[in-house]
Amino acid sequence: MNLLTDDIKKIYFKYLATNFGSTLISTIYGVVDTALVGQYHGPSGPAALAVFAPFWNIIYSFGLLAGIGGSVLFSVIRGESDGTEAKSNEYFSAAVILGCILTAAAWGAILFFNKPLLLFFGADETLLGLAEAYLLPIKFTVPFFVFGQLVSAFLRNDGRPGLAAISVLAGGVFNIFGDWFFIFVLDMGIFGAGLATGIGAVLSFLLMLTHFFSKKNTLHFVKPSFLFHKTKKILVTGFPTCIIDLAMGVLIILFNRQIMRYLGPDALAVYGIIVNIGTFVQCCAYSIGQAAQPIFSVNFGAQKGGRIRSCLMYALYTAAVFGLVWTGVSLAAPEMYVYIFMSPTQAVLDIAPTIIRTYSLSFLLLPLNVFSTYYFQALLKPRLSFFISIARGFTISGILIFLLPHIAGAMSIWFAIPITEIIVACFAVSGIIKCTESLSGE
């Protein structure tokens, strides 16, 4: 499939289907973890996983930093008239080297500082033991999570989105059945959920590696010239996408601490549900950005603005559909989420519908805002992408999480993210219009 000449609609929806499938299944097995752990341990199970969640955001953000940053530059070079395979593979090689460094940093933090970090993330004495039990098997598989993100990004840009999707699907299917077997059949509880997740990640990564032995592979490790310069460009290009996941981790920490301060463990258990549903919505947004990014990048390098505009139209329509569907379902059936994820107490059932309905208003604009960061990255506008990521991930959202409970009472904290998404969407739409108007070529 030629990204420079084939029908844009056909390419986009093929890439969307494969990316949506892989992000959906990866999210499903996170949901299955929470649901089965909740059924086994009660409300304390999802609460413990909510405490652990920032670790996932750190791990995945490092993989996205090297993978998205490197693969965008890889594709832009291949779209240029003088782009060569060797030249583009220098960015692949630099991304792999960067991935090794980031993996070492994440692995070291998890191995040596896991207890103080869990306490900082919001654990109390009750939740700490459960969170540590889940973490134990994850400790040994951290590199597979980081490099799974990195390699899948390059597979999409090397014309193999299907293999990336199949690999994630295989790991996800194992994790789903492994959760049931380890948690209930072997009576391992939350430790079994972590074990299934770790083994699933190893399986996914090993399947991705088969690409390097196929005739379709054009990814090769070469000695990159000006390694420091290339690494800097990868960091600048990939940082906005990294920030999306990293910021979600920061937000979870802030929410955990504020919820425990103002509302208590029952509200934290409900927030554990929201984290999983929000991850579902965010992964839908990722699938749009990851489907469109290779098309945007290659055609940007070739200065084919008309093809970029066509792809943008399909992406924006998709973002609108995802936003409407997730918001509608969340407003209509919040109790359904509760029963999926745990055996709830009456106290949880009393507060959950209001919390879920309020927070889920953010789902309407979340896909648009996340997609916009991919669009700006693909067009080599990292400052715009960085601004959007920081605004929704740290500054506006963080300020509101701290201020709203003081100004309008404890329950107002759930409006922090919907308000953030509205403000950020104004900037995102303005940036998309300006970038699109500046495109050259037909």
C-alpha cells in the first residue's frame, strides 16, 4: 500500500481498523484486570490498581517518546524526494538506543523505589500490599512494555499495521484468559492479574519481532551519524505524545491524593473505574492519531497538502463519532460500569452515577484534543503539540484539581477534566486550522 499514491480513504480506514483493534484489545485487558480483581478483592482491588496506574503511564510514555518521535521523522524522510532507506533507518537506530536508555530509567525506578512511589501515588496501608502484589511480576517485564510501544510505532510506519495489531491481540487474548486462570483457578488474586499482564506483553513483543525476519522489512539497525542531534530531534518530536500518557499518570496521582483527602476510599474506588473507561476513550483517540500519522508524515515530506487535508477530514469525523458514543454510553448507563468492575457496596452505588456522569462529559472532546497532538507532530509542529499536551495534562487540569474543591466543594473536583477539555479544544481547533491553511501542494 503506497501512502503517497493510493486512495486516502482506503488507506486511512485500513490503518484505523488495525490500530483501533490493537488499542482496543490492549485496553480491554486492562479493563479485565480491574474487573476480575474487583470481583475477587471488592472495591479495594480497583482502588489498588488506580494507585498503580501511574506506573503504566510512565512506562508507556517512554515507549511512545522514542517510538512516535523516531517513526514520525522516519516517515517524513521517506516521503522526501531525496529520502533514502539508510537515512531513515538512522532515526530507527537512534530511537532504539534512546529506548534502551529510557527503559533502564523506568526499570530502575520501579525496582528500587516502588514502595515510596506507591505511597506518593496515593496508597494507604490497606492498598499498599495489593498494589505491591500486582507490581511484583511486572517488575521483570518492564522492557517488553517499553519496546512494545516503540516497535509497534515503527511497524505502522513500515507498512505493517496489521502485524502490530495481531501482536497486541495475541498478548491481549492471553492476558484475558490468563487473568481468569491465575486469579480464580489458581487463587492468586491480584498477583495473578499482574502475572498474566506481564506474560502477555512478552508474547506481543516476540510476535512483533517476526517483522525483522520477513521480506517486507525495511527497518535495519545502522550506525547513526550525529547521534546526539538525532536523539534531540526524536525527543522534541515525540515528547508531546509522551506527555499525554505521562500527564495522565500525573493527573491520576493528583486525583488519588485529592480524593483520599476530601472524599475517601469509596470515591477512589469509583475513580478506579473512571481511569479504565478514560483509558478506553484515550486509546480510541490514539487509534485515530496512529492511523493518520504515517499518512500525514509521508505526504508532508512529499509536500502533498491535498492528501493531508483529505485524511484530516476522515480523522475529525472519527474523533466526533468516538466522542459522542462514549459520552452517550457513560451518561446513560453509569451503573453498568460499576457492576462490570466490582462487587459494589451500597456506599459505592450511591455516589458512582453522579461521579461518572460528571467526569464523562470530558469524553466528548478528548478524542479531538488527543488527535490534534498527533497531527501537529506529523507536520513537524512540536511546539503546538507540546502546548496542547501540557495544557490538558498539567497546567489547566492540575490547577482545577487543586482549586475546585476549595472554591465549590469536594464533589466539584469531577468537573476539572471536562472544563480542561473545553478550554484545550479551543486552542486545538485554532491550531489545526492554521496548520492546514499553511500546507503546500495539492
